[in-house]
Amino acid sequence: MRGGQDGTKWPMRPGSTLLQLSRVPHPTVVSATLMTGNICRQMLKPMMAACLYKPFAFAHHSAPTDISLHLRHLALVHPQNTRMLNSFSKKLLQRQSVPGPVRKECENGHHQNGYLNGDGESLHENGGRVVQINERSHARDPDMEEVVRSPYYSEGFRFGDTTCTEAIFILDVQLNLQPHESGAPYISSTANWPTPPTTLLRDFIQFHKTVAGAICLDSDMARYAEIAYHPPPSHDAKDIPNHISRFESDTSGSSCRLPSSPQLAMLALNYDYAGTAMPFNARHNLGIQGLLPSAIETQDMQKRRALVQLRSKETPLEKYIFMAQLRNTNVRLFYRIVCDELEELAPIIYTPTVGKACLEYSNIYPFLAPPGVPDGLYLTLSDLPNLTSVIRNYRPFPTDPSMTPQIAVISDGSRILGLGDLGVNGMGIPIGKLQLYVAGAGIDPRRTLPIVFDVGTNNETFLNDEFYLGVKHKRPSDEIFYPAVDAVLRALHEVYPDLLIQFEDWSSEHAFELLERYQNKIFCFNDDIQGTGAVILSGFINALRIVKEKDNVQPKDHRIVFFGAGSAGIGVAKQLLDYFVLEIGMPEEEAKRLFWIVDSKGLITQDRGDRLAQHKVYFARTDNNGRQFKELFDVVEYVKPTVLIGLSAVPRTFDETVLRRMGELNKQPIIFPLSNPMTQAECSYEEAMVHTKNRCIFASGTAFPVYTVPETGEKRIPGQGNNMYIFPGLGLGSIVAKPKHITNKMVFASAVALAKALTEEEIAQNLLYPSLTRIRQVSAQVAAAVCVQAVQEGLATDPDVLGYIPTDDAETTQHRGPGWERLIKFMESHMWRADQDGYGADKLVVNRSRM
């Protein structure tokens, strides 16, 4: 998109022409038709009042004697259903001719002959109504008067005898340009671009002392603009002087056409761009004929070529960069490949490779996307005065402003995986996480928002690195940090009120504090604390089932040692404790005695002599009789655990001596080395199997290879406690149910649903987690469980979900029966697919209403 001198951007009608006018040698008329969508009631009243009761022309401030703007036509279209709105938008965008002055008269506020092309079509055929104000007669329609007079309504604004919540507002304007005596340019701009009609119209509204126009005609609201050049009749088009330059719009209706070199890069911002799969007519209409090879391919062919190239890369980081480039140039092909080859691609686009990508992010960032294609939203402390405008700047698919974000993943980069403080380099985590939301639960990629809040870094390596792209100062004090985070969250919900915010990879102290502050106030959750705990709980539930069935170890007889006491470690421990309380029926204090927590200083006890962080106090032991245990092996000897869980980010701490002892103590020891990435894992799957004589029940936080038992040749598949099993379904269920906030019981319900998602075949193989090839089926079940719990707690607000889950349906609430199956299908119906909107088709991006 191009913009005016104030940065305003405006879409254009396909095939229309925008003129860069530096001087006007002859009397000239430029007409423009603008359409805005879904005007809220607060904007409507002053907008309508300004147009009805004030003069219809004014002199623009930049050239008072040279330019006048006339409002030739005003139309308010109120659709009573979405079908009419979609039809209107599509027809308006696809119309081939430039509209002349509107001369149709109104009769009782009803549309008569069709506004689009005068061919007799009625725009209110499906119940919509068009109200017009004609400049000639200054007609004031009774319905329009009612709009202006009526007060604001909480449920919408009045349109005649109807209350409506959305409308299309159309302005048909005419600019009369006269030569300036001095010959000076009538528009001044450093970029030498003309002032767009949106700017002129905004000034028109502001001229009449209203406050709504500036918002109403902002780029976020503009759906359509058409600008036509009408030279004097005595001048042929070939006589247009050289200082009037033409820029044609592409057929997506999304942007003005630039010189060819950046044009293909701009098309990457178009959701419908399909590269070599685009047919000839689409290439012609887009003005890129000759800029692509002549072959027209299928998506399958594109996928095969991409996989050949991907698999030829020698290192995981090279593969990561290749996939990032594909995502930023052909988003639907990227997700087609990721969804089809998820087991191969998940370790590339997320852990473990994303850890290396984050370490190198400042070095590889310029090569991940074409120029001008945003990879995410970067916020800093200096942005605090202008947060809402900065947030609105992130529009990766600007051709469809209705695709507002549904979910944001935000990190401050202070604790990235097990790698520590990476600052702005942590952006790879929100990006990767949201890719898994799309692949795992079908969240529309156009409705995701990756954010890094770059407040600085305490990493001296980056502070001294000339290539580091983040803010180069130390992190602020809590007195500055917490109010800044609060301002960011408030701004996000001001711009996107229904946005689900997921906290990701914040330092342990801040992670717990932020969750405590906001969990019951805003629509949010913390995946490190809640998501990790849920996915480990799910594998833990299935591990307990296996040892109970085969070894007769009862749940209350377990002894659980955690190595690692950060946000993830304590979060997982609390989730597991909830299971013993809620499902096994143990009192909380009795259940808490099943847990021993070890940090860098040894077993956490109340009399250890150091000051414990607040989040560690809950699990501090009081029954150690003054004995302290520094080394993990000593703790194992003392506790004799049945379960050993690692979330320390200290590699190889589950060494041979520890693993052998676990094997001696248990027939099937439960070993969960959960630290990410692979280089930080407490042990590998092979090490765990070898040192426990192939008897351990294993789950890791990262992907390990299949292990072959040497004696038998049997292949054992390691469990991976990947948060991907939880957070996509938890996010989808929350987006669909729209609860006021996400509770611990909803997270717990997601874990139980995941544990139950195993097939009979998977249970027979002693698997702890389902196959990733079934991730969307699993996510649908998790999402359904979240919705059920949200309804049971009285927090769900979506009427469709409330209709699917009647409170008296015991089977559905117990995750079984026809109602449960219908609910799962309902969740699947909300999942985006890479092939759902057609691919390579010659079509326009118009008012997409699928939310």
C-alpha cells in the first residue's frame, strides 16, 4: 500500500489509476469513492451529523485556493444479514467502470435502481437497506435523521425501526483542482506522494469539528477506494505531462502498483498469492505477467519441489531459514507442508531447532523474509506513549483488515527455553509457537500476533555484539517493568478486545507474578507454567496407569522428585498435585508430601539456611530432620523415588549413577527429562533405556530418536511431553468459548482430555502421548473439554458453545456420547485449512466474514 504525507494508507480498486500530481497545469477533476466497513455506533452519529448539517465543500488547508472537495453522494448500507454485506462488497470491488456522479433520487430512504452499476440490481434484495443523501437536493431521509438524533445504544445504533451493529459507509467525493498561480506543488510530501482521498476526507470531517472521521477513515477501516483522472476534454491522455506519474493498483485491491522490482515482494503480503501456481489471467490482472516463469503448477508440485530443497539442506538451521522464507512468501504452501509433514517439520520450526535460531536471530533476521514483510511485532519502552498506533501497524495481510488477531504470544526474551536471556532474539519463540497453533489447532494464520517486548537484556554477549538487533541496555527495575507490561496488555485489549494473550518464556519471577496478576482479570494464560504442567500431567496420568496395571503401584504410593525449581518446574509440580487432589481424592497436604523439589543448591527445605524465592516456599520440606542434600544422587538415595522429572536446563544431570539407581529401585521407573532444547536435556532416551535395562517409562521435552533394543530388535518410541499437545487445543477452545478468563480447572480439563485421547493401538504400545499425525483430532478433543469446563464454570460467553453444551447433558460433560462427538465436530469446523479458500485461483480478496 502507498501512503500520504501523514502515513495514511489506502486500498485501491483493481485496475484503477492513481495519479501523482506535483503540479496541476489544467483544471482537473479527481473523483473518489471510498467504502468503510463495520462502523461502530460511536463513530456513526458525528459522521452523519457532519455530512448532513454542514456545507458539502471546503478548501483544503494545503492549497486553499486551488482544491475543493465536494461530497457528491453519501450512502449508509445496513445489512440485516452477512450475505448481503458480502455480496455488496464483492460487487463493488469487481465493478469494471468508474462511477459517474450519482444522480439517483431517494424515495422514503429505500434504494431503487442499484447503486453499483445502474443495471437494476437491488442491494437490499436480502433485507439490507441503502440510505442515500443526494448533494443536489440535500435530501434528508427520515431514517438518517433518526440515526443522527438517536442516543448511543449499548446493543447497537438505530437505523429506522431497526437496531444494527454494523454498516457500510460510502463516500463519493469529487476534487476540483485548479492551477496555482505560482505553479508551486499543491501537495508537499517528503516521499512525493499525493495526499490520498482518505486524508482529504478526514480533513473534511475534522474541518466540521467532529472527532469520528479520523478514526472512521483510518486505514484499518478503509475497504475500498477508487481514484480516477478526468483531464479536460480538450486534452488527450497522451498530453498528460511527465510530472504526472501513473501507478496502477494490483487486482487484489490491496495496494498501488510499484515499479516491478518490489512488486512480487508486496504480493507476499497477499494471502491469495500462490506464486507459480497462479494462472495466466491472474498474472495479467496483477500486472506481473513476465515476472514469473511460464509454467503453471499445482500446489502438490510446489510442495514436492520445496521438500526436495528442504531435505537437501545440511543443517537444521538452514532448514529453519528455508521454511521461514517460504512462510513469508507463500503462507498457504508453507502450512500445507507443515501440516502434511508435521513430524518432520515440528522439530525444525520449533524445538529443538528454534533454540539455535534464537541464538542466531540477529544474524539471520534480514534473510528470513522479503523486505517489508513483517515477521512479528516488536515493542519497546519508547513505544509506550504510542502503543495503540504501533500495535495497529502490524498487519501481515493488509489486504483483509477484517482478519484481526485472535491470539497473541508475547515474550520479553528473558528466559528462552533453557538458553537464558536472549532479548529480542527470543522473537523466534512467539513466531514458532503460533505456527504450531495453526498446524495443531487450525488457528487462522492471519489472526495470529507474535510479540516480543524488548525492554533490554542483561546478556553481556549481546550488549557487546555489533549485530545484535535489540535494545542495547540492561533490563529495567520492577518499578518500571510491571507498569510497562500493564500498559502493553491494556493497549492490546484496547485495539483487540477479544484477544487471547499467551505469556511465553518470561523469567521465573516475572512469569509467576504476571500470571497471578492477570489470570483472573484478562483473557490470558502462561504456557510455561500452565501448558507445560498440563502436558506433563497428561503423560504422567498414563504412566501411572501403566505401572498400576503392570506393577500394582498405587497412585498414593508414588514418590516424585523434581530437579529444577523454575517457573516450569513448580508449575508442573502444582499441576500434578492437583491431579492427586481432584482425581485421586487425597487431601492437599497429604498430596504435597509426595513431592521433593531440588534446585541448584540441593533439596529445598525450610531450614536450608538460604532465602527461598516465593514460588519455592510451597513445596519446601519440613520432614528432613535437619539433614540437607546437595547432590541429586544423594536425594535419590534419600527419597527412593518412583518418578524423576527434570526441568533444570542443566544437561546430563541424569547421569549413569542416577539412572541405574532408579532402575534398581523400580520395575519401571518413570523418567521425564523435560528441558529444552535437546542440548539442555537432563539425559537422552538411549541413556535412560540403557542404564535402566530398557525398563523405564520415558517422556522428554524435546524429540529423541527411536531406540532399538539390542537383544530383540524391538523399536521403542520415546514419549515427547511437547506442549503442542495442549496449547493449540487450549487456545482453540478458549477462542471458541470466549470465557471471561482461563481458569486452572480449564487447563486441568485439557490435560485429562489429552490423556484420554490415546487410541487402543497407542495404549497397546505403552505410548504416553498420541501420534503427532493426529494432532488436530487431539486438539479438537482438548478444545471441546475446555469449552465444557468453561460452560460448567459459568464463564463461557459464546452463544453457539452454550447451545452445544446444555448443562443437563451429563454425557457431554463427562466427555462421551453423541453430544460430545457433535462438540468435537463443532471444534473441527473452526479449524483453518491451507486449501479452504482455493489456491492459485484468480480471485479478489474481499470482505471475508469467516471469523
